[in-house]
Amino acid sequence: MTLLDLVIFLPLAAFLLILFLPKEHVEGIRRFSLVASLAIFVASLGLIGPYWFGNPGKLAFETDLPWINSPAIRYHVAIDGISLWLVLLTTLLTPLCVLVSWKSVQKRAKEFFAFLLLLEFGLIGVFCAFDLFLFFVFWEVSLVPMYFLIGVWGHERRIYAAVKFFVYTMAGSMLMLVGITYLYNQAGTFDYAKIMAGLQNGSIAPTYQEQLLLFLAFFIAFAIKVPLFPLHTWLPDAHVEAPTAGSVMLASVMLKMGTYGLLRFCVPMFPVAARNCSGWIVTLAIIGIIYGALVAMVQPNMKKLVAYSSVSHLGFVVLGIFSFTQQGFDGAVYQMLNHGVSTGALFIMVGFLYERRHSLEIDAYGGVATPTPRLATAFMITMLASIGLPMLNNFVGEFLVLQGTALVNFKWAVFAAIGVILSACYMLWLYQRVFFGKASAEVSALKDLDLREYAICVPLIILMVWMGTFTQSFIPSISTSTAVILGPVDAKRDVHVHNGLPAALRAQRSLSLAKEQVDAR
Amino acid sequence: MPANFAPTAIDYLRILPEILMIITGTLIMVLEPLIGGNKRNAFTSVTLVGFIAALVAAVAANDYPGLSFSNMLIVDGFATFFRVLVIAVGIFTVLSSSDYLRREHAASAEYYALLLFSVAGQCIMATANELIMIFIGLEISSIATYILAGYLRDDKRNNEAALKYFLLGSFATAFLLYGIAWIYGTTGSTNLGEIRNFLMTGGSARNLTLAGTAAALMFVGFAFKVSAAPFQIWAPDVYQGAPAPVTLFMSAGPKAAAFAVFLRVFITAFGPITNRWEPFVWSSALLTMVIGNFAALLQNNIKRLMAYSSIAHAGYVMVAIAAHNQVGVAAAMFYLAAYACMNVGAFAVITHFSRQGEKYVNVDDLAGLGWKQPVTAALFSIFLLSLIGVPLTGGFFGKFYIFKAALDANLVWLSILGLLNSAVAAYYYLRILVVMYMHEPGESTLTLEPLSPGIRTTLWAAALGTLILGIFPSLLLNFAANSSGLGK
């Protein structure tokens, strides 16, 4: 049993324990959840060890045990440089979500915290599973607690939002299940590493048409989760109706399941199909970037604004992945983490405002900075991070993505950059309308951050600065892992995708391609 | 070769479960007039003892596999699997019924006797190796079930259910019998193995056509019994009208037994002419899933909703039959066991909740159950999530295994459409979860009494079964895979 197994199963243990606590002891349950989730976070910090002090790149903390004999399903978990940070993001945000819900969740608190921990279990599992079936199991398991979090503790239209969220995701994952099973019937294993090896050495050789359909089966499931335009319509509903902790987990971690899936499974397993579809996908991603930003701009509701900004930000991640460049991949992963930290923080602070003023409408605010200067400061830093100000985290990710994209097709980068500009528009405008101006009587009475709220904001803000300045803590481990994924993708490159390459690079690539073809003969 | 008509001891051992159940049932009917009204609870215990003895006998008989009674019966893993399954369903039906019957002032011994006869019939179906035996088992099971469906004889809906079930059921059985006659005329045998041999070797084109027609006629009979489209019309009315514990029984026991003979006849006897029936089963499977799932979306009565859901689930099992490979048979077996667990559990909750006169059977009546009786609601949620097909439940694994078999058999489109269907299905199961957890408790929920011991036992056992099948499917899957070699 490795540390990773502990990190995966502690949330489940905590979930089961909470079920046995008496529901009257709300205070005790809250404290227990906080202590448990903090303990999980501390344990998960140990996972960094091999990546900071050792040899990053290969899988670490690997456990491979048989679970079901026939069909051969294995409990195969491990982490690489991509999984590591997503796991840490999950374990960091869970205690913060417990703290966020400390006061706002009074009703049915026991079940709330229990579901939060069950959600953590599912999410951590998704990022560590190296068996396709196990991945699917965790993928679906994470769906149930989130459904309840939205549906029970959400706002007015919570039921509609919860059901929509569930059915959308379910439809996608059913296609993925067909894909996984089809692949199993060809490969005889669900094991990711074996399938990858088989696909590369040709012992598993689906025809191009099969590859394309398999790619699409996986891709649609992930694209719904990301969500990629035009499959994004569940997202504003779910985000707006969810309680703060739900929105945070949804935006910061759950959306990453989609992009993680694209990067881990979709692209490396079916590189040729991915390349051939990339034109369409990039177009959709760019539409998402610009459309999300434009729609965010006109939202009267703060949460909806942040939700649409997620559509825009996640478009960058998809763009980075489908640029098939080292920088694009690194930027995409980095942007996943950045978005997790800064959008999570934005949702948390919108939640703070809601707890104080009981409204999500921007019109209900104005001049908030006067009574609550500290909240205003924290919000400003987060907002600037989200826009992509240098020295803060999002800048690094967006820069890498744009750089990677520009290498492939300069026009794409230009269009995507429009999204960055628009994000400055809607965020600054939001900040202006909420925090500046003359404070009305109700707004003047608002209290500033208390100790609990500090404890939530400060770690996230530190992280934003850290990730914006000391990228060396993160990028090397990410790069080595993305390079492993990029390898087979690059080997199967196809000419016509590269029409937009700078001339020198294009010449070089076509040369190596020609060489490859000669080798193949 | 002259048949040996003198049964040996081992022959009797092989049908000991049926013998035990028939004896218990007859005993109960004889004793009822002799025992006074206030001691009638004793019948519950006697029935349980009878069932448990039969269960033990069924497991024990598995150690003596083989043909008996002149090849009319066969005891193999497949038969044992379904015998244990239907007897277990019988046990849980008894546990869930006793309070219901008392509540409706209808506690009498004949209910239990009918239940025993019905399960005995299903056991005969599971072990039958010959078309006449199948027919006899089917009739024993069906006739008892027709009466059970109309058990509360003063209740209008019960009467409607029983009459509908009886008339349509007899009609369907006639088709089955006609099919048997055709196959006997064509092949000169009613033994499944001999039919198979005939079709493999001595089949002229005309004979094969005749056998195909027989298969079509028998398909009608079986499809009716498993409520597969286009012969599913009876199911919603009967499920809604029958007493809740009887619906529990019908949706799990007779259905599993009907699928057992369906599989045995079509895989063993009609195995050689697969290409003739596969398209029909394929279309029927798809149609069943679509009708079941889409009609369930519109239901408010929870029994009717579950009836359509049960149609949809029959469709999934039909997918496994359409795959007609060994994995498919194992998948169907596993799925029926998982389905029995989750459906028995779900109907036990409905039985518990409906109260006297089945007053509360609308989905909306369940409002706030999650906060009034958290344990009941949590167990119900497990069953619903399993019916949706969420991982770590038996329902998911069963579904996965079925569609894996379908993909093995290259039924790619059927798999895709079937799985998308289950996304549609998520919607109506979620509605129940929504009502339970996201609405405030209403009058129907606030007046709810605590669980009775019988129903509590059923719920926990079913939930445990659902989870075990979902987390450690190998326990059952290996057995199913080893016993799925029909017609070999």
C-alpha cells in the first residue's frame, strides 16, 4: 500500500465515518470533516516528494492489483506530473470548501459534508486511475455526490440544474463506455500502459475508421465535461444553482476531468484521429473562448459571469492540447491548475458576497470596497490573476498556450488572444460595478473578512503569486509527463495540419516526415 | 432405445427443491381450515422454512449435475443459478408480504401456497430440458401468478390486473404451444438437445424454414412472459394493478425464469439457426428499451413507472440474447441476478410506503423521504442508482457486461443505442431521487411508520446484494461464466 492508496481511500473512510456520526452534532461533523480533509491534504503533500527531490517523469506510487478477473479489470493507480498537481488541487480545495460551508450550510449538514468527501474520493480517483475501467468507475462515482450537492443545497432552480448536469454527463459517459469496451475487446486489457504500448507497436491495430469513432466516443464524453462549446449549456445552470462549495469543486476540479481525459486518453491513444479532427476542435475552442467571454460580459449575475468565464478559460486549455506542441501541452496543464485556483477563489469570494448581501445580482452591489477593503483587495488580486496579469498564475498558462498555438497556426493565437483582452473587459467591469462607486445603505453595513475567510483566501492568493513567479516548482514535472504523451502524438503527425507552420519549421517537419516515410518502406 | 422409466434416487435428489415446495404448499392448503384465525402468522414461518429447505436442496443438487427423468430435466450450473435466484426472490416476497397482507386484512394461507407453487413452477422452467416440461413449468408458474395478481379480490384494480394478465397470458402461451407443435412436427422431438442435433445435421432448407417459424411462434410466447416489445402492453397495467408485493415478485421471479427458458431454448435448441432469429431479437431488444424508457419518462404512478423500467431492463437482457454468445448468456444471468436484487429492494420500499389501500403510490408522495427516514431513502437510492447503472452497483456491472457481450458479437449500434437509452433512463430514476431528497416532506411522508422487520431484512439483503455484485462481481460472474455454455 502506497501513500497514494491512502490519499485515495482516506476520503472514502471519512465519508463512511460521517455517516455513522449523529446528525444532531453539526459542530462535531464540521470539525471532523475539516480535520479529515486537512489530514488528507497533508498526506497528499507527500506525493510531491519524488517530483521535487528525485526523478520526475515516470509513474510514481504505482499500485497494480487485480480487482475483477474476467473481464480483466485492475486496480491500477499511479501518478505522473499531471495527475500529481490535479490531486493536490483537489485535496487543497476540499478543506477550503469545508471552511466555506462552515456557516452557509446549516440545513442537513451531515449529508453535505459526507457528500463533499465522497466527491473528493471520486475526483482523486479519476486523476490517478491507470486502468480505463477504473477511470470510468471513478468518473461516474464523482457524479453522484455532485448531483446531490447541487440538487439539495443549491439555489432556486437547483433541481433543474442538477438533473441537467447528471443527464448530460451520463449521455457522454455512456458513449465513452462503449469506446472503452470496444477497445477492451480489441486489446484484451483495460490497462492504460498496455493499451498505449499495444497501439504503438501495432499489436492493437484499429482501422482508421474505428480509431475515428473511438476518438469521438471519448472526445464527446470529455467535451461535455470540459465543457466545449456548444456542449456547455449545462454549465451555467449547474454553477449558478450550486452552493458555493459545489461551484468551487465543479469549476476547479470537475471540469478538469474533461481536459485531463482529453490529454491522458483521447489524444495519445488516437493521435491520427485527434490530428485530423483538430481543425474542428480548435475552431470550437476558439468560439468558446470568445463566446464565453462575450456572454460573461453581459451577465447581470455574478456567478453566471464567472461560470461563462470558465467556458472561455477552458477553451484555452483545449486549444493548448490540440496544438500538439510541448508548450501547448504544458500551458494546458498549467492553465487547468490556474483556473482551479483562481476561478475557485472567485467563486469563493462571490460566495462571501452572497453570504453578506444575499444576492448574486451585480446591481445589488456597488461601493463594496468602502466597508470591506480587505475583501476588495483579495478579490482584486484574484480578478487580476484571472485576467492574466504577469506575475500571477494565469499569465504563465495563457502565455504558454498562445506560444504553442502560434507555433502551429498564428491565426489561432490571434483569435485566442482576443479572449484574453475580453476577459480583462468583463472582469474589470465587474470589479468596478461591485466594488467601486457609492455604497448604498445596505452595502455600507457589510462586514469585512473574518478569520475563517482569511484562512480560505490567503492560501489561494499565495498560490496565485507562487504559480505566477516560481514556475520552476511546477513546470519541470509537468513537462516531463506531457513530453511522454506528446511523443506518440508527434510521431504520428500528419502533413496537412501543419499548413500554418512558419516556413522554416514546416520545411524541417516535412523533411523528417519524408524520412519517416522512407523508413516505413 | 427404450427409456428407463424407473427414476433413481439421484433423480429425486435433482428435483428435491420442487418436491419440497410443492409439499409445503399443499400442506399449507390442507392445514389452513384446521388452524384458527389468530395462528395464521405461522404460515409465514412455514413458507419460509419450505423455501429455505428448497434453497438448500437446490444448492445441494448442484453437486449432482446431469440429466434425469429420461432427459426431461437437467441439473447444471445454469439451472442451479436460476433455481437459487427464484427461490431467493420467493423468500424476499414472503418477507415483504406478511405486513402488507395484514394491513389489507387479507392474510390467508393460500397466498403463501400460491407463491410456493409459482416458484416451484419457475424452478421446473429453470431445469427443464424439454419443451413439454418447459410448458408445464411455465403454466404452473403463470397460473399461480395470475391468481396472485388478483389476490385482493374486492379491489377493482386487482381484478383488472388479474384478468388482463390471464387473458393475454393464455393467448401468448397458446402461441408457445403452437410453436412446440411445429417443432415437434418438424424435428420429431421436444428434447432441446435432439432439436439442436436435428437442426445441425438433418436440416433441409424447408425444415429450417419450418423450425424458424416455430422459433418465431415461441418467441411470441417468451417475449410476452419477459415483457419484451411488441408484447409488453400488459405489463404496466398488471404491475400497477397487482398488490405491491406481488409486483415485486412478478418483476423478479417469473421474469428471471422466463429468461432462463428463453435463453435455454434459443441458445441450445435454436442455436444452429441463429441467423434466422437474431434480427428479430435485435429489433425487439431495441424497441423494448426505447418503449420502456421513453414511456417511463411520463409516469407519475411509481408502480407504473417501475413497470416501464422493468420493460426497459428486459430490453437490456434481450441485447444479451441477441449477442447469442457465451459471454452474452453469462451477462444475462448476472444481469438478472443484479436486477432481482435492485428491483426487489425498490418494490419493498414501495410496499412499505404505499400504506393501506395503496394510498401513496405516486412519485410525488415520496417527497422528503430522505429526511424523514434516511436509512430507507439511502437504501432506495442505492437501488435507483443501480437501476440507472452507476458504477459500484450490480446494475452497472450487469449492463457493462451485457454491452461487452454485444460488442463481442459486433452489435455496435445496438450497444450505442442501448447505452444512450440508459442515459434517458437516468432522468426518470433521478426524478424519484429529486422528490426524496430535494422536496420538503409532505403529509404522506410525515405519517410514515418505521420499517417492519420483514421489509427491513429484505431491504438490507437486497442492498448488500446490489453492492456486492457491483464491487466484487467476480463472486457471481465466475459461476455464471462457467455455467453459460448452453448447447455445448
